[in-house]
Amino acid sequence: MGHKQRSLGGWFSNLSFYFRSYGDLTPDEMDRVCEFLHGRVVAQESTELYQLKYCFKAFRSVAYKSFSFCTDELDERRSLKL
């Protein structure tokens, strides 16, 4: 039986900021607040994508090429590699 490469994709849609200010912020100040928040979200997304890629590489490094290579015995080398 041939091995098929599968891919997984994900996306977000309709993302936006809704910021309501109770006070006397000018439109320029509101824009700066929104830009700051957007920058924080982009930085957090970047960090989380890096962590996700790192986890993927770690799991892939110990994964079997096929489930048929798995046995009932524990392969401690693979476990310790993580």
C-alpha cells in the first residue's frame, strides 16, 4: 500500500479589533491604540507559529514512517529523544 502525503491547513477569517473608549481619546490616539494592539497580536501569532513548528519537528523526528512499524514494545530511545 502506498504512502500518501497529507497536508493540513488552517486559516482565520473575519478578524478585526473592536475597541471602545470611554473617554476623550482623539481619533489619532485611537488609531495608535489599535496599531499597538495589532502589533501585539501579530507578535503573539508569530511566537505561537514558531512553537507549533518546533513541536511538529520534534514529533516528526520520533515518528514511525508507518503504523505497521509500531510494535507493542516501548522504544525508549524515541521517548527520551523528545
